[in-house]
Amino acid sequence: MAENTNQKKKLGLTTKIFIGLIAGALLGVILNIFVPSGYVKDTIIIEGVFYIIGQGFIRLMQMLVVPLVFCSLVCGSMSIGDTKKLGNVGVRTLIFYLFTTALAITVALLVGNLINPGIGLDMSAVQQASTEIATQEAASFADTILNIIPTNIFNGLSSGTMLQIIFFALFLGIILAKLGDRAGIVSNFFSQFNDIMMEMTMMVMAVAPFGVFCLIARTFSTLGFSAFIPMLKYMGAVLLALAIQCFIVYLGLLKVFTGLNPFIFIRNFFPVMAFGFSTATSNATIPLSIETLAAKMGVSKKISSFTIPLGATINMDGTAIMQGVAVVFAAQAFGIDLTMVDYITVIGTATLASIGTAGIPSVGLITLTMVFNAVGLPVQAIALIMGIDRILDMTRTAVNITGDAVCTTIVANMNKSLDREVFRLSRQKTK
Ligand code: ASP
């Protein structure tokens, strides 16, 4: 019952964000075409109301980044630390989760570079009122690696140096897991702080419709129609990369490692995907996913009760895909050339960002900040993406949880915990 009400609330927010998006775009285009420039339009509306509310919303999101990622990573790595208890299952699951995520970002970067979503969009027009474009300093490869280790974690935290924060958080989480009850109070502190940050995220998201309205309205009133095509291309690129990951990478891996029929698998798992899609929340799908894998695919709950919640916490391939395409989009829109080292950094950071993304709506957009920071892209580009993120959030959540389910089935098969008879029966039932 409670879940139902929750779901309704979330769907309500989605609808509101869409309304904000469309109304903002329309108003922006009307202002751009029909209203002549002047004090009221430029200073009061565009650079006043739209700018303050839009940037205010971005700042709220940015405010969440450091504490949210830090706590979420400490908690995530605490559960990774636990994997020792599960030996083989833990290690195999982790390898598959990390491997599929790195693969996902690679697919995203390739698709992004193929579709070139940001070319033709001149973001510098929208940019001028905010901070200047971050000029990239070409740090050497050795320095890039060394910079991951903080010499003072408090400096890292206060300046938001994400790789250092991630490094320290992972370290801390692993030690907390190792110490177990001896560090129970600190572990609980981080778990509770993590819950608090998730709640704060939900509250910030409640003002998203207004934030999205103003951000989009400002963009379109400055750029007019020229922003439509790049945005559609960005959406198309993300959706295409998600489809490749889901239907080619996952189903290919499933076929190779288990020999199960991928189409039956997807059909059996479809209700869970639909649930993930409608709620945009991996966490909410955990029980249904475990049940479906047990009842229709024959995956032992001994495996899935560990791997599915872990996956919902640390394995976000769909999110990583959105981040990969977003990097290409922003770099092109701001005319920033990315080097090979940048691309490798993106693969590394987005894999870590995926671990740090909580399985609730829109967090992928927050952790995107850290990927942008890692390669010196201006976070203002997120403003444009934010407007259309909701639909992508829903779609990537469906892919996130499919990735967890596929890896779980493969690991179950490797650990002889897959009852093929159940899968075969589920196949016959539909005939
Ligand atoms: N909504 C996603 C999930 O729950 C996370 C994200 O990408 O924002 O899986």
C-alpha cells in the first residue's frame, strides 16, 4: 500500500517535470522569436528569474554531490568488503559488475562520437552569465594517477576533488567492513547519513519541475530552435547506447556464459524492467527482481539475495551510459577537445560514479558532476541535459537492473545455482 502511494507520488513528479520541460521550451522559443530584446526580457526575465531559479536548482544538486557520493561509496564498499564472506560469488559478481560498466561507457563514448550530439550547439551564449569555461590543463598521466591519492582528505572534500573522495571513501568502507562490530557505530553513522542524503535528494527533486522549467526556458530563449536538434540527438544517442547495452552486450554475455535463450530471458524479466522504468528507482525493484529470477529463471535466492541488492547499489550501467554520452555532448557543445587520457579518465570515473550512484531517481545526474569535473568540463552543461533527463532516467534504470539480473544469472550458473528446469518450464508456459 505504502509502496503504491510512493509510486504514485513519483509518477506525479515525472509528469510535472515533463510539463516544466515542455512549457519551459515553449516559453523560451516564444521569447526568442516574438519578444524583442530589452530590459524586461533580458535582465528581469532571462538573467533574473530564469537564471536565479535555474542556477539555484543546480546549486542545490551540487550541494548534494560530496556528501551523497561519499556516504554512498562508504556504504557501497562496506558491502563489497562483505563479499569476502561469499568468496567466489562476491569476486565473480564484482568482476562482472565492473566489466559491464566499463563496457557500457565505452559503448556510450563510441555512440556519442558517432552521433555527435553537441555539434552545432553553441553553449557559450548560455554560458556567459555564469562561470567561465574551465580551461583544461594538460596534466601528465603520472600526475593524473598520483592526484587520486589525497594528501589531505579534508582539502579533497572541501574542494570537491572527486577521485580523491572516492579513493578515501572506498578505503574507509573496506576497513569498516573488515572491522565489523568493532566499528559498528561508525558504520551505522554512514548508513544513516546515507539515508539522510537520499531523503535530501528526494526533497531537492521535488523542486525539479520549476528548476527544469527555468533552465530550459533560459536556454531556448537564448538559443531558440537551434537547441532542439542537439538535444534530440543527445536523447537518441543515449537511447541507442542503452539499447545496444541491453540487447547486444547483456544478451550476448548471457548466451555465451549460460547458453540460456536471451529472448525468453528478456520476456521473463520484462515486468521488472517496466517497474524500474516507471519508478526510476533500482532500489524499489530489488524484491521483484529476486522473485522473478527465482520463479522464472531458476536463480537460487542464496545468490540473488546478495547480488541484486549489491547491483542496485553499485552497478549502474545505464547511468554510466548516460554519463558517457553527456561527456561527449558537453565537450562538443563547449568546443572542448577531449584527449585519449580524458576518455580513459571518463571510463574510470564513470565506473566509480556508477558505484557512487544511489538507486533512486536522478542521482546519476548528480554524480555526473564528478565525471565532468574529472575532465574539466563545465558543469553548466548539465543544465541543458537536466531538462530531458527524466525520461532517460526511467530508461536507464530499466537497463541498470537488467544488468544486475544478467550478471546474477551468469554468476549463479558459474556457481551451479541455476535451475535450468525452471527456465525451461517458464518458456513452455508461454507457448
Ligand atoms: N535512477 C537510477 C536508478 O535508480 C539512478 C540514476 O541514474 O539516477 O537506477
